[in-house]
Amino acid sequence: MTDALISARGVSLSLPDLNAKRWFGPGPMVEILKGIDLDLPRGEVTGIVGESGSGKSTLGRCLIRLRAPTSGRILFEGVDITHAGRAELAPHRRDLQMVFQDPMSSLNPRHRIRRIVEGPLRVNGFDDAKERAAEALDRVGLPAEVADRHPHQLSGGQRQRVGIARAVALRPKFILADEMVSGLDVSTQAGILRLLERLVSDLGLTMAFVSHDLGVVRHLCSRVAVMREGGIVEQGAVEDIFDRPRHPYTASLKEAAPLPEIDPGWIKSGAD
Amino acid sequence: MGRSGLRLRLAGVWLSVVVCAAVFAPLISPQDPLAQDLFLERLPPFWIDGAEPGHPLGTDSLGRDVLSRLIHGSRIALTVAILAGLAACLAGSAVGLAAGFLGGWTDRVVGRVIDVWMSFPPVLFAILLVAVLGTGLHSVIIAIAVIDWTRFARVVRAETLGQTRMDYVASAVVAGRGRFGILAAEVLPNVLPLIVALLSLEMGIAVIVEAILSFVNLSISSDAPTWGGMIAEGRTQIHFAWWVLVFPMIALFLTVLALTQFGEGLRDRFDPVFR
């Protein structure tokens, strides 16, 4: 795996168990991630799937160093960024971007869209922040007048597009998409997925797509890692994993996913 | 507009009356607020027989003009409201922001200090402080700020904690912003409306505390026209001259009500998220 943009090696994360907190001394810890090895190949979309609580979002946040793992290493283009401080991470920040699940929470309600998209550009020292922000909004299919609005004046789909524009405006090498379509209705979802596909191919993005929706993952991703209880049970090309799951957990996840198949019986009874 | 607009307007009208009274006190007072005239003591207000034209709201037991004392009293009330309110607001908000944003041991220490602080009965605490600092307007202001910063700290801490957990903060970290920048540019604008509403509430409380301290003669000199002092004097005269007690109470009530309503009205009107 020489062409991995981001690699995780033995990444573990333990947090204090707040439910069993003691009055004195360190309380018991909960293992959120258990020794994860994962490679995200350049230019590919890797799905990270699993049920809620499996640690997939936490793993994602470790990959872009929004969180630091307790042990293990995270390599970005071969550079160890596991314990990099803010100053050491600064040159990589524009390359490690994220689109959040809930745009209502991830877009500052007090700021106008213009400021939300331009802000990260200015922080990263772009002099032409204004032009780049306008270009990014256009690229995600938002009309220019959206820039003067506040987030609560937009629809859910538009808000999510703003979140994408904010990440894409920096022209990052990597984007983490954390459950980013699960809050949207199906038709909006389809539009956002088409946009993602186009962005990945136009900009040569590498992406990690965290989701519990196997249908969406199959459609969008070329690789997939299946997580359960803080570990990866299986990873590989999406066709291999979904069509020939080796691990029983993957098979049971697949079973649980609703399939878009129409039972002829429904149509008959509806016609009567 | 609608209900909140009406509320804002009524509160604004009364507050501008009070502010004008305070600013132009020497020009609009019919009499000198300190001048005593024992031949004109306990004159009734203008609509009752026996009133004198120069004393529209009557006089107290020393023959001092009630309206003039009310007008001059608004200066002290406003000074205390603004200075003590701002001092408590700045100190408490800074502590609350730091505790909520930094979390960890800062938050734990601040939480304990607030708990201990708030377990003192506030009025006794104020009386004790003024007794130690000596009477005078500055001690009243210091006492109010020292007691009431916890009111801001507690609420601002909780709000900051909630806002800091929002994804827009994580998003600013992903963008590479520094901690102080995130606090100032992302979190603070979301906590500010709450601080403004609390400030106007606190200004009302400051006016009341000043009145309480005047009532027990621990504010400024007993001669000076303060609303609380007038209420204290009026209490002893209630059976002979009710107006000495009632007019300062009305002024106090309306001003405190206007201050609290003004804050809420402002938030409803100018907060883009609540609108």
C-alpha cells in the first residue's frame, strides 16, 4: 500500500467512561477504537460503514486529526501527524477537510454564507478568498445570492451544499464526509451524491465516506471498511465485500439493509 | 413587530424618560432636591387640596420637593445600573466564557467557586461588603459587581459549553483556526445575545440592590436623593404622607420592569436566529 494518502496503523482510542465516573482518581476507560489499520488510497472513495456506536465517526475524526488517538499512528502522505500540534498541522489543514452530518450545527448560525465559506480560506492565507469562495459556491450548484443569507434561511440540501463548498473551496486532497446525506430526504440525497461524484472526479479528491447506508456506499465508494465495536471486521473493494462477504457481520448488515425490490404482491393488492 | 415591538417601544419610552431626567436633572427639577422648608412639610400632590404650585408631587416631612428628589434620584439609579451592571457583566462573562470553552479543571474550579459564592445570602453579603468598603456610590457599585458576577458566569458558562460542542466549532478547528480565534469569532457571537439580555436584567437588579442599600442607609449619604432612601423615609410617614413612599416605588418598579423588558425585546427584534 504505497499509494495511500492517509494510513492508520494500530489506531486506538480510549475515553473515560462518564457513566462510571468515580469521585477520586481515574475512572474506568471505554475503548472506542481498537487497533485500527486502514489505508485510504489516493483518488478513491472509501466507505466506512457500521452500526451506530461502532466508532466509525470517531475513526474519521482521528484520520483528519480532529481528535488525537490514544495510541497508534496516523500518516498523511507518509508524514506522521499522530501527535502534531496545531502549528505542525497548520500546513496540512487545508488538505484535510470535513463535511459534517448536520449542517444546522456545522454552519455558524450568526454568520452569513459568504463569511462561512471565506473564513477557512483566509485562515489558510488565500489572498483571493472572495473569488475562491464564489467559485466554490458556483461549483456546488448554489446561486450567488445565497452568499448574503444566513444558514437558517436556506433549505437542508442547500445548507449541506454550503458545507461541501466550504471544504472544497480550499482545494483539499482529502475530504471526510461524516454521515453527510443521512439527514436529507431521498431526492435531495440523490442530488448531493451526484455532486460528490462529480467533485471527486473533477478535483481528484480522496474521500472517506462514513455512513450506515449500505446502498449509498455501494453506489459511491470503490472501497469499503466494515466496522463493529471499534474494530474493522473486513475491508477491501466494494464489490468483493458486498457480493462475497467473508465475515458473518458484513452479511448480517447486508441482510438488515432494506433493498429497493418491489414485491409483485404489493402491486396486485393495490390494483384490487 | 407585533407584541415584541410594542414591548420594546414602551420600555424604550420609559427608559428615555429616565435617561432625560438624569441628564437634565438640574434644568427640569422645579426645586433644589436638598432644600428643606419646614413651613411646607408634607404638602400633598397637585390634585389634592392644599397643594402648592411649586411642588407638583408634594413634599416630604422636611419640606423637600418629591419630584425634584425623584429626578435627581434617577441619576444615582442609572449610574449604579450602568456601572455595576457592566462590571458584573464583564467579569462574569469572561469567567463563564473561559470555563465553558476551556472545560477541564478550569471549569471545575470555576464551578465550585460559583457554588460557594452563591450560597451567601446576597443582601447580607452586600451589606457586609459596604460596611467593609465604607458607604458611598463606588462601594455600592463594587458590592453589586462582586456579588452578581456569578449570575453571568453561571449562565454564560452553560451556554458557552453548549455552543462549544456544536459542529461549527469542530469545523473551525478543521479550517485551522486558533483557539482564541474560535472563541472570539465563532462562539462569542452565539453567546452575545444571551449576555445582552442578562445585562439588562442585571441593570434592573442593580437598581433594586442600590435601593435596598439606601433603604438600610448603607448607600450614599442619607441626605442625598436616592429612590431607596426616599422609600425608607416614606415608610415612616405612610399614614400622614403616602406620596413620599408611593412615587419612588412607582419610579423604581417601572424602571426595573422597563430594563428587563428592553433586553428581551432587543433580543427578539435584532437576533437573526430568533426573528
